[in-house]
Amino acid sequence: MDTMDQSPSAQAHAGQSKALTHGEIRTIITGVLLAMFLAALDQTIIATALPTIGHELGDLEHLSWIVTVYLLTSTAVTPLYGKLSDSYGRRVIMLVGIVIFIIGSIACALAPSMVFLILARGLQGIGGGGLIAVAQTIIADIVPPKERGRYQVYFASVFMSSSLLGPVLGGFFAEKLHWSVIFWINIPLGLVAFGIAYRSLKKLPRFERPHRLDLLGAALLVTATVVLLLALSWGGIRFPWGSLPIIGLIAGSLGLWVLFALRMKLAPEPLIPPGVLHNPVVRMATLSACFGMGTYIGLTIYLPVYFETVRGLSASLSGLALIPLMAGTVVGATLSGRTMAKVKHYKRLPTGGLLVAMVATGVLVLYGQSLSILAVEILLGIISIGLGTVLPVTMVTTQNAVAPHEMGTATGTANFFRSLGGAFIVAIFGAIVLSGSGVTGAASFEALGEAAARSGVNLADVFSYVFLAAIVGFGLSLAFLLALEEKPLRGNTVKAAEAVIAD
């Protein structure tokens, strides 16, 4: 097909992609990666500080909401960021996300109570929701799927450094300084990210196509999710599972989800485009990432609780103990990303990775109480590497299946469901830990251990159920991965655009 037969977006992409040299691409990626580091570090640094935050603010019951509300707000705005970046350009939307993230970080650092901190984390999530999604879209704009392995070392270095630094810094700041430092550190990092992104993204190709923002759809989504998460958080703790309040919350959430589904069908341009989800490759890849990454997020939040309550580690040591889980995903993702460009059947590696992760998690379920801390660390590394192989495959296949002008929307939708899965699984893990230990209104993890001991509950047994739930999450991710069609990766995005439009 010659240029006259191409769509306008494909022609524009052809001209702009050829104008970018390797040096220009590297300059753009530098600005993008710093923004990704800002968001990635925030996700890893808070995990090991959560027990200390719960203790100092005197509220353990609502501790999971510090993570859940961030995931919830970032989830809701991710599709909006995708559409905004398609409409107004990636650069300006990236800069807006950084500014909101900085403001939210300041509010978090100044929080005097758990309620204030939860609300501030919600604001921070509104900014953070756009950073990784828009960054991934920018990379997809300038680096064709077949050539992405060439730049994989840059991406890997960002996530490796945040995975190694985050847990250690979070535990150290919480134990030796103050938990608020984990939020103050975002201010200088955010300002540097803003300055570099402002300059480097000026040469970014542009694929603007106007979109309508479905704010009603976003409101329905947030409300439906909050109501369901409240049911998961309160069920078996504040109210019995069969009580009227819990049944009412679940019924209300179902009703709101029905309204959201109707809105998706009736809105001129819905929050989640049905056309994107009707693409079987996007659908299966998104669902696989949703359960895989959601389970991983749940483990990163509750493993520090396991290390401190069951294994008796300090906040600093629990940060060190979390490193194998955090760093292993980067190793697996790097291996998978490099392999994708060289093999035809790129699903084989992540399929094996998920199977290995399930087996390693099964060992924790069966023998977790008798294993040494070193053995637990080795198993966490194996789980993490296995899961990491899934992440590049699900994201690249999603971007490979859509046209350039839909790249932001598709990437945003994929991140949307991944974050939504994380929010639900964090709530489920929290319900297992708190209801399993028989604790209501505990103000610290010391109180959690004492209450469990009084009730004759072994917290190691409770966490066995958490690991069992993780196996279920990995299994669902594997099922959707197996259903994912292996389409050839395009050598350049012009051909990708032509193939999708022809379909």
C-alpha cells in the first residue's frame, strides 16, 4: 500500500517517525522515564511504611485504603488521561499529571489523620494515574513493537531502581525519620521530572484526534467501585457478611455497575470504548494483566504485614525482605521483552512463568510456617520473575492491535483494568487478614497480633489463605493469557495502523 492509500493518521505517523533519530528518541525517553520513575517509586516506597503509618495514626482497620484509594482514583482517571492525550497531545497532559501528583504528595505529607491521608492519596492518584499510562503511550508512539527491545534497558533500569530503592527507603524513612518523608521526597523528584519532560517532549510526534470526556461514566465507575470495596472492607469485621448493610452495599454496587454498563452503550464516547474491548486481543491481554498485576500489588502491600507480624521483622528489615518480590518482576519483564522481538510464539515464556509462580506460591501455602526466611525470599523471587514475564506481553500486544490514534485510549484502558484489579485484590487480601484474625478497630499491628493470640488464631495460618488467594489470581491471569491470540508483531507502527484499519 502506498502513501496515497494510507489513512491520515498513518501518513502523519510515517512522516514524523522518520524524522526522529535515535538520539532524539533517547532524549524523549529520558523525560518519559523520569516521570515513570516518580510514579513507580511511589508505589514501592509506601508498602513497607504502611505498618508504621497505621500505628502512628492509630487506625489499622482502614490502612488498606491508603493504597486502595490511590488505585481507585488513578484507575478512574487513566482512560480520561488516554483520551486527553489523544486530543491535546501527550506532552501537556504529562505535565499536568506531574503537577497534580506533586500537590497530592504535599497534602499526604501534611496529613494529620488517616481520613485526611486517604483523601490526599486520592488526589495524588488523580495525578499518578496519568504518569505511567501516558508514558507508555509516548513510548508506543515513537518505538515500534519490534524495536522496543532496543530500549528495554532504559525501562528496566527505571523499574529496577525503584524496586530496589522503594522498599528500603520506605522502611528506613518510617523507622528512622518520619513516614511523611516518603511523600516529601516526591517534591524535588517531581520538579526535576517536570523540567526535563517540558524540554524533551517538544519533539514528540503528535496524533491529536478530538475526544469527548465521559465524566458521568467516570463518576459511576468510582461510586460503584467504592461501594463494593466498602462491602469487602467491612464484611466480617464491622458487620456480618449476611447482614443488611453488607447485602445493601453489594446490591447497590451491582446496580451502579449496571448503570455504568448502560452508560458505556449509550454515551456518544464512553469512558471505556466498547470498540477497544471488542478487540479480542485487547480484551484477553487486559484481563490477564488485571489479575496478574492485581495479585502482585496485593502481595506488595500485605507481605510487609506478614514479615512484621508473623516473622517479627522491623520496618527496615521488611523493606529489605520485599526486594526479591519487587526486583524479580523487572528481571522477568526484561527477559520477556527481549524475547518477544526474536520469537514467533511469544506467549510460551509468560505461560511457563505463571505456572512457575503458581507452584512457588503453593509451596508458601503448604510449608510457609516451617520455611526459613531465606527460603521465603527465594520463593518470592521466583514468583516475581515468573509474573514479570507477563507484563510486556500483555501491554505490547494491546498496543500492537490498535491504530496510532487509539494508542492512548487502549493503553489507558489496559492500565485502568490493571489498577482496578489491584484495588479489588488489595481489599480482598485485607478482608482475609482482618476477618481471619478476628480484629475490629485495631490501632497497630501489635494489637493485631495480640488480638489474634487471644482468639487462638495463628496469623501464619491466616496468611496461608492470602497466598492461596494469590494462586487463584495467578490462575485467572494464566487462563486469559492462554486465550490470547498470538498476532505477529508489526515491524513499524505504520504497518500496524494499516493492518488494524484493514481489519
